[in-house]
Amino acid sequence: MTIKIHVQQNLVWYAVYGSNLLERRFLCYIRGGTFNGITYHGCHDKSLPKSIRQYSMTYPVYFSKKAPKWDSGGVAFIRNIPMNEKLTLGKAYLITHEQFKEVQNQEGLKWYGKEIYLGELDGYPVLTITSPTEEALNPPSFPYLKVIYDGLRETYQSKSVTEIIHYLYNLAGVKDYYSIEDLNKLESFNPVPMM
């Protein structure tokens, strides 16, 4: 599919649904920096996103693969086919198309090599990335879930803690491993500093 990029400014919305929900984590991909013990070089253009907003999508989240930097737990992907009854809570960053491609490269094309066009927002295309193939579920580590939890709290401030906990609980790869009681500990969980 050919994506029409805004000609004058070359901008796209990058829609995220996993750890990049947490803005300071995402900005390591743009500006460079260290997060969870990993140092990122950032993009050549280190300009901050032009805009940031809530963005939901109908592609369900699941956790898969084994990420060494997250205690070999699964990380977030979205299914390749939308399911209208499943609403994924995300965030959209308005960045240049070059920044989007560089972020994708930093994420790793073997893991996040598939681009999905989600439509347009304010005249700019909305793109996200996921795995080209769907693999077996692998539950996420608690520190990884904490990053997503904090990102959701940051993005969806009108939602209660209970709503966010239940949202996370119902993601594929979570409920068979964690209980609601486990997830309730996310609010006070304080992992080793991630910067």
C-alpha cells in the first residue's frame, strides 16, 4: 500500500500501544538517552513531536517473543487484523516520516518490521508497527507492564486506576499469568531507576 505523506511537512502520526506510551521512554528514540539500562542514539533529527494525543485502534494487543532487556518477558505487539470489538488504548506522536523510519529501525525490523496504515488524523497519515508474523504468547515482565501502566496513566488521565488495571488484565498474555491483585501492585511498584 502506498502511503500519502503530507508533502509540505513530511509528517506522520506514529501510533503506539506498548512501552512507548510513556513519553520519556519514547523520547529516547528521538533525542537519545538511556532507559532500562539500554542506551539509544536517537534520530538524526532530534526535534520533539509536533503534537501528542490519545489514539485508540481496533488492532488487539498481545505479548510475545522474549526480550532480554525485559527479563526475557514478552513485549507488546498488535495483531495484523483488526477486531472491532477490541479497542486498544494508544497514543499518537506527530513526527517526521524520517523520524518514524529511524524509530522503527531502533525498535528492530525483525521484531517490528510490519507497518500498518491506520487512516488519517488532521490530514496526516497514522502509522504503527508490529511483528510481520504472530508468534506464541509470552507474558510480559512486571517492570515492562509498569512502563505501559505509567504510560496509560499519563495518557488517559480521566480513566481510573481500576479501569486501566482491567484493560491490562484483558490483554492477551496477561490474564493467564497475572491476577488482578498482582496488577493492583503496579501503582506502587518502584523498579530500579530506568534512566
